[in-house]
Amino acid sequence: MSDINVHRFQKVYEDYSDKVYGYLLLLTGKKEVAEDLTQETFLKVYKHLHQFNGDSLMFTWLVKIARNVAIDYLRRVNRLRFFSLEKYTVQASQPSPVEIIVKGEKTSQLYKAIQSLKLSYQEVLILRKIKEFSIRETAEILGWNENKVKITTSRAMAALKKELKRRGELSEEII
């Protein structure tokens, strides 16, 4: 790799490694696994950075690679559970201790319900509702068309509401 490409890789790593790690942590629920998968993702990025042509946003391209690395990992360990909630917290500006506890409990309820959904619903909810990717970006990451993303998101939200209701935890504050 030339000095220019090494510098470009270093910049990409500095700009996006924390975001990729956060995404992988949501998918796996394990800090050590997310760290390993982040490293594996950036090894692939290092090898293939010359193939990035700018047709999509850099982060979209990186998440697509990270998703494939995570799926490969999950196949290797033969697991379908995508993430655990204890390691994901919601940040708010200057909340009170009581607000932190209440919000944490509601977030935990929400993520436990998401965890119980089928894998395609988990993925689309993480990408669209948690990571806030656009429909186009989500379609690119998942290898779906935009219509499938819209339909699956709608069905996933309905399934999530049904699951929260089943658990007795449905409230407009949560969703």
C-alpha cells in the first residue's frame, strides 16, 4: 500500500472505528467480540480500501463490511441472538439520577423486546431506528431494495409494538 493509501486508511480508521465498534456492540452484545470484529472489519477495509469508489457514504460502506463480518462470526458460533442490552446506554444532556434510572429501564425494556424479534427485524430496527440510516443506506447495507426496507421496517415496528404489549410494557414513551 502506498503512503497515500496508508494515510487514507489511518484517517478512515480514526474517523469511523468508534462508530463501527458501537454498531458491532449492538449486534453482538459483547465488548470483546465487538472489539475483535472491529479489528477484523478494518483489516478487510485495509485490503479493499482501493475498491471504495464513493458511490455510497464511507460509513455506509464500512457498516456493510462490519455486518458481513458479524454475520460470519454468528454463523461460526451458531448463534442467532444479536445483542444484549446491559451494555447499551442512552446518553442525555444533564438528566437527573431519577431520569437516568427511568430512561435506562425503558431502554432496557425496548432492547429486550427487539432482541426477541427475528433477525431481519432486529437488523432493520438497529439500522433505521437506532443508527438512523436512511432507507437507501439501509437497503445498501442489507443488500435489499428500498421497498423491502420500508415493508420490513413497518412489520418490525408492528412486531415490536405487539411484543411490548405482550410484555405489558407498551407505552408511547418507549417507542
